[in-house]
Amino acid sequence: MIHPDAASLIGHTPVVRLKRLTRGLRGALFAKLETFNPGLSKKDRIARRMVDDALADGRLKPGQTVVELTSGNTGTGLAIVCAVRGLKFVAVMSSGNSEERRRMMEALGARVEIVAQAPGSPRGQVSGEDLALVEKRAQELTRELGAFRADQFNSASNVLAHQEGTGREIIRDLGKRINSFCDLAGSGGTFTGVARALKRWNPRVRCYAVEPASAALLAGKAVTNPNHRIQGGGYAMKLPLWDDSLVDGYLQVTDDEAVHWARELAAKEGIFGGFSSGANLAAAMKLLQASQTKKAQARVVFLVNDSGLKYLSTDLWR
């Protein structure tokens, strides 16, 4: 099949059953590989949906500049979509995010504005306070450039991209083979969209929200350290797209657990993911292990959110 452009390659990502990491355990883990998107992450999905929805309803005009706050993955997706739609794109990003993400966006034609972290924030550990500084600069640039703001944290297109895309693909490819889904909360769009699709299909599917152990605000726990290492999620802030009614439980993952399982996923299953992918796998393993003494074992699907290639300069691979 010949595709008309790179944006048409987004979605329909493959699923792998993890058999080596689960050897000796009953139940099953299924990894949906979002690294097969052209921008190497799940965020390509929302980038295409936000741009195309805005072009369709006139909020975004042909040739206009798009501005967005990003940890790098949404920005990469937007750089791809804007390039093939004839739009300019400006990404606004914290200096705490990995260097590879910035370089990839620039290679794809984006202009990248780097915002210094809040005082005391370690590099590579982006907190909600850091994100607030990035948001402030994104708002300034939107006004200065007369740009369209994609606004992933508030955009209904974010949820719809996963509800009508990711969620439906999971149902199509796995169907009754799964009974659980877990996902690290970033903007909240993936969890809300996929969980909504799954529960409308089968209300008995249990959906678990994943957060860093030191910043589990959604679970109602005290935020002891917002400067965790799991990039792209766990911002310890209220999420406009979040829907508590879809949550069957909250799971916490430490930095060390996220790193350990990202490395195990690569070394044992040949799947190269980043920090948040490790966090998702860590949570899925907790569900699987906890179900071993129960009558019905967990059969969990999770996303490998992005590629480990985006973290080669970080301590994830050192």
C-alpha cells in the first residue's frame, strides 16, 4: 500500500503478547507498540486529530502557525502533521526534557522554545511547577504570533483520538482476551479515551490509572516529590480531561520500578520503550502478580508510549 503522507501512517499499531517476562505466571500481558507511529510515540494520534479537527471547523486557518506546550512527544507528532498540512509549528518545552526530543522536533521543521525549569528542579525531572512555566510561555507566543493553540490538556480531540482510535484498535485486536487496562496519567487523554471505549464495549473491563509513587495526586495521596524521573506524565496537577468515573483503581510506580521494567522490556522482549512505558509495564506486572491467587487472573493491555531512542542521553540506559 502506498500512503499519501506521513500523517496517514499514524495509528493501527501492533500488539505483542509478553511471554518471557511473564514466564511462570498465569494470566497475560499485552503491549500495544505506539513506537510504530512515525513520530515514535502515541502522541502522533492526538497531534493529527487536534490539527485536522481544527482545520475542519475553521479554528485553524491554512498556513497559520500552531503553538503547543509539549514534553517532546506531542511536539514531534505536531511537527510531522504540520509539515504535511503546510503549517508552521512552534513547540514550547521545558529544559528538563530529554535532548533527543528537542533535536527530533527541530529535524522535522519545528521551532523549539526551551523554558528554564523552576528553581530547584533537577534536569530530567519535570514537575507541574515546571509545566506551569512552559504554559505561560506558550500563551505568550500564541498571542505574539496570532497562532492556533493546540492545547492538548484541554482539547476534546485528545480524548477522541484515543477513544475512536487506540481504544477501538484494542477491542478489534484483543477483544475478550483482556479484562484490564492500565496507563500512566499525563494529559489524561489516553486513559480517558481508551477507558471510555473499553467500558462502553464491556463495562466489566477494569481500568487503572498509574502515577509516580511520589506524586500520586489523582489517587488523593500526598505529593512528597513532584520531581520524579518518569518523563511525560505524573505532573501532580488536576487534569481537565480526567474522568474519575472510569477509574477502577490507582497504581503507584517508583522511579526505580519504571527504570527496571523499561530495561527488562528491552532486554527480555526486544521492545525499546521510555520511562513511561516502563511505568506502564511495572503497573501491569503488579496487576498480574496480585491476581495469581484469584480465581480469574489479570489479562492486561498497556501502551508502550514512546521509543527508548528518545532517552539515550538520560540515565535510563546508563
